[in-house]
Amino acid sequence: MSNTDDSAIGGVTPRRRPKAEILELDGRRLRPSTLMMGHGYDPMLSEGALKPPIFLTSTFVFESAAAGKRHFEGVTGKRPGGADGLVYSRFNGPDQEILEGRLGIWEDAEDALSFSSGMAAIATLLLATVRPGDVIVHSAPLYAATETLIGRILGKFGVSWLDFPAGATPEEIGTVIEAAKAKGRVSLIYLESPANPTNALVDVEAVRDVRDRLFAGEEDVPPIAIDNTFLGPLWSKPLRHGADLVVYSLTKYAGGHSDLVAGGVVGAKKLLDPVRAMRNTIGTITDPNTAWMLLRSLETLELRMTRAGENAAKVCEWLRAQPQVERVGYLGFHEYGSRQADIYRRHCTGAGSTFSLYLKGGETEAFAFLDALKIAKLAVSLGGTETLASHPAGMTHLSVPEERKRALDIGDNLVRISIGIEDPDDLIADFAQALRHIA
């Protein structure tokens, strides 16, 4: 949340800000699951309401003309850091500021921004970072819409890209970044880990080390941004491993109930200031109602993710023993000593609840399995309370060229599954009857 200079705005305290934040108790730092219950909000400033109201307003009244000027100096970038108070709902709002304060807590981030969707977050980040003629280095595969945005949309403005596979070694990563430097200004290194939909992990520490070595002594060092939607913020905290910015589709685990669409970016304030300025200009901020719903959901985030992760471990253990299954791309199954197992050990505290199921056969078998499901729902997305299953090659990644899909192991026999919080034995029974429909 922004800090208010009371002398500049007439000494009026915004209604959503508590008098003093309690981050520690008897020398012990409070955990995120505790802080989600009240951080950033003082009930006494909103008629004693236990939960923040939904502030459905387009504009906010200034305490004085001087306050209005100062707020706009922040909003327009004349003074760095954004507005010191509330201005207009395209720029900020009470619910959004409380939400952003709580989002940053999970990864101990300096700052956080919320957006109207995950793709709005990614697009705003890219528009604020990339200039015509720049080169983006990214891991592969990415979510198909992200690849489309980088390759087709930004490509129209002279932006090019080079990529390396998610499990690349430091040498492979270095080769790609060096080639990108030879092409032009490298404005961003964009990662997605685990990759969608293959579940392959990226070695963020290796990317950071290679970046730092190749750009040592240079003023213009590309930030590392990573989409942490599949594992964050509970099972992976990329800021600890070298990422500068972390991107989320808050639609997924943060929202967690498949009833909202939102996005977020957390990280260093210096890097987020231009992203905030771009958001102010193009209006990609989260709306107040969605921000309020996310505040509700963050209170149970740890409980939901923990239960879903436990369920996934049990379901995947059963699935990989089934004769109709070729393999299960679950993070907990990486062979000891392999590169993916090493990345998992260093970067993750849990295997997540979303995984890749490779069936024996092709599209016919995958469709037969999906159509036979009774409890699991045939739908895209992930991280909700319910179990979802989809066919990436024919759905989320349909627009990816066939040759690239083959190279990225996105085959017709691939089914992506996101496990929810149902009874795990019931889910196993559902998958068992669905697998029997495969000829």
C-alpha cells in the first residue's frame, strides 16, 4: 500500500489503512496465513466492519487541492512511486491496495500490483519493459497466449525472441542469451516454471547466474520475470532464487474457486514503478469486487493448496501404476539424480496439484478418457477447489504450430489435470472408470 503524507493531504487517514501494522509478535514474525486475516485494514476506519467493504466508486474526493495535485504527481510519474492517496479507480482503490499489500507478503516482496487477468498482468509488464527492436529471451514452453503475445503481437513492433527448453543446462541458457545479445538489446528474460502444460521446471538460479555473468558491469541488465502460477505462492518462491519479478494468474490458486479472473506481479518496487505507470495508462487494474473476492480467498489459500497437494500425491501414485498410462508428469516423480530432480530439490517445497498425464494412444484415447469423467470437470484452468481436466493440444495450446508442439512434448495423448480438494479416493474411482473407456 502507498504511504500517506498526512501533512500534504490535511491529516485525513484513508479508511482502509490500520493505524499500525502488526507484522511481529514477541519477536516472532507472523506467518502469511495469519496476516491474510487482517493485514492492511483497520475495521475502526470502516464503521467497525470486520471485513473490508467493497468500494464501488469510480472516483475519490480529495481532501484539498494540494492533495489532488500531489496524488496526480505520483500517478503521472512526475514523482516516482505512484499516488500517495486515492485518485480514480483506474489507478488505485482501497480493495486493490489491501489486496496488493497481502499479495506481497507471501513472497516477502517489496511491492505488488494486481490486474484484471493474468494475461493483463503479462501484457502490461511487457509493454512497460520492451522497446521496438528489443529481444526477449524466454523458457519454453510457455502458456500459449503468452507465446502469442510475444511472438505475434510484439513481433509486429520489431520485437524478436529466442528461447531455451525449460530444463536447459547453464551452458544451454548461456548460448541462447549470448545469441540474443548479438541480435539487439535484451530487455527481459521471461520464464515459466513449471512449464504449461508439460510441468518441466526451469533452473532459476542458473538463469540468474548466467545473466549476471554475461551482463557484468553493464548498466542495462534485463530483469528476470517468472510465471509462478503452477506452484505459487506456497510451493515455490522464485524471488529467493534469483527472479526479480513474479507473475501470477490470480484466477488459479489465489482465487481458488473458479469464480473470478485476475492477475498479479510482485517484486522490486523499482521494477514495478514503470509497470504501475503503464497500468495507470491502459487501465488493466483489478476491479474492486474481484479484489474483494481475492481477499476472501487468500484467507484459505494455504489450507486449499495443502489439501490439493496431498490429494495429487495420492492420485498420481495410483495413476502411474495403471496399464493405460504411458507416464505421469508429476514433480514428485523425478528420478533421483536427474537435473529436474535437482531443480525441484533446490527450488520447490511441494510438488503441486497440477500435472501432465500421458496416456497410451493419441487424441482418440485422450478424448475417450476426458468424456468419461464424472467427478472431474472437463474445463481449462487450474488451482480451483474442484478437479479439472483438459486436452492442451486441442484446447489451450491449439494455436501453437504442430512442429513446435511436437518439439515441446505437447502431444495428442497429453491430458492436463488439476486436482482439487475432493476426497482423493473418490477421484481415484472416477479416473479408474474413465480409464476403462480407453480401448
